[in-house]
Amino acid sequence: MRKTLWLITAALVLSLFVYSGVGASPNFVPLPDISKYLSPDNLKTLEAGDVVKENIMNTGADGGDSGRGVGLILINAPKDKIMSVLQDYSTYPKWMPNTKKTKVLSKTPTSSSVEFELSILGNQVYYTVIHKVDKNKGSIQWRMDDSKPKKNVKDSVGAWVLKAHGAGTIVAYTVEVDTGVSVPKFIQSWLSNSSIKKVLKAVKEQVEGK
């Protein structure tokens, strides 16, 4: 029972707030190409206020699961305002799903280091994240800081990318996660249909003040 609960917890971390980093690798995830997802049908979905998303799960030779997800949402605000909200890590516990505590260890205009504590099904999950900010590109990339001892997920990297669209901004959120364990297929399916959407909806509501 305890093992099953741990697997579910790891899977939920993969979805409900997957800011993390890839093993000991210093690399950040490549930025998603927003234009790839702007088909006429997807634009209609975004302009209707909904989320466009893509999830891919893979199982490695060691039996562990890794996942890559990309989601997009249209927010009625300029890029600068959205970037400010995404970088205001101290407020995350008030509005970001499953975030219990944050602690900003360092912050400059182009980088930051932040400790996160999540609460998933009554389990506490800890890790520290390094962010790289490029305001010209409208992007924030992040990865786990593997020099820190607290970590409940094997590997993860992610990014935010912002692109002006009319009077608003299309926000893309991408994440790659390796839980280090085999995650049941029904959990993977549930994650694909809800996790990225919850995070993007939370950002939209926070920015637009809803």
C-alpha cells in the first residue's frame, strides 16, 4: 500500500507542479516552438480560453517512466506582466497547485534559485530549482539543483515561453520528468488530461485577477 501511494505521489509530482531538473546534467530543456501548435483549430481553442496540450510518456530500459508535456494557453495580458507573475515565487503557495512553501535562495534579472515544498496526497515533496531568464525571448527555463539534498523526483527540466498574440500573450509550458519508477498507465492517462491544464489555468487566473 505504501509503495502504491509513493508511486501515485511521484506521478502527481510529475503533473501538478513539475518544476525540477535532469540528474546531474547542467542542461536546460530546449524551448518549445509555439508556432508548431498554432493550427486554426488550436487557435480557436486558445481564443475560447481553453488549453492546448501534448503529453508523451516513455519507459526506459531500467523500467522507469519519463514524460514530456507541452501546454499552451492565451492570457489577456502583456508579456511583461506575465513574466513578473511567473518570477514572483514567494506568492506561489497562494495560487499554484499543490505548492505549500517556497524560499527564494537567490535572484537576479537573469537567474534564480528557489526551494519548493509541495503537499501531494498528504506527502511532502521537496526540491530546489535553478531558473534561467531571458526577457528578450520571453522565456524562463528551469532544472533541479542536484547539489541540494532534498529531492523526491529523479530528473526533470522545464520552461515557460511567451509569445504576443493580438492584445494578449500565448503562454507555453513544457516539462520533462523522470520519476525513477514505473507509473501505472491509468495514472499516466489522468496526468495527460489534467496536470498541465491545472498549472496553466492557475497562471491565467493569477495574471488576469480572476
